[in-house]
Amino acid sequence: MSSKRRAHERYQLGHPKDAVLRIIRDVIIRRGPAGDMLTAYGGTPGIVGEPMTLDLFGGGHEASLRVVVRDSAPVLLDGAVRHRLTLAVQTARAAS
């Protein structure tokens, strides 16, 4: 009679790796009055405290900003529910 148990593991846990996940989303960006905060309006909520890289393109220029999400809230924008993310700018660099 068989015990119907496997003689080997079904899966094996791997070692965690550092990785980058790039998600392309169109957002509307507005600069705050002091210039060190940005407001982004998009279709996905943010996680407060999460660091992100924001790549900006327009007018023949590109810039890459390191930001941290300070607030995330759903808002009604042009008749659709969007998520307003308040972003604190950490560093900025012009892309080549």
C-alpha cells in the first residue's frame, strides 16, 4: 500500500534578488509652488513611502527624477476616478 506522498519537494524557495520593475504609465504631472513637490494624476494608487523613478519626456527634453510618494488619494478628474499622488523630489538628472 502506498502512502501517496511525494518523495521530493514540489518547489524550492530561491534566494531573494534585487530587481527593478519598470511600469510605463501615462500620468498628468503638476509642479507644486515650492518646486520640491509634484502631483501626479494617474490610474493606479501609490504606496506612501515608496521610492520611484519618474521619467519625464516632452518638448525634446528628457529628465529622470527620484521621488518618494508622500500621499495617495482617489479623486474625480474629468468624470473619471484617478489617483492623486503627492511626490517629494529627491534628486533630478537630465537624461542624455
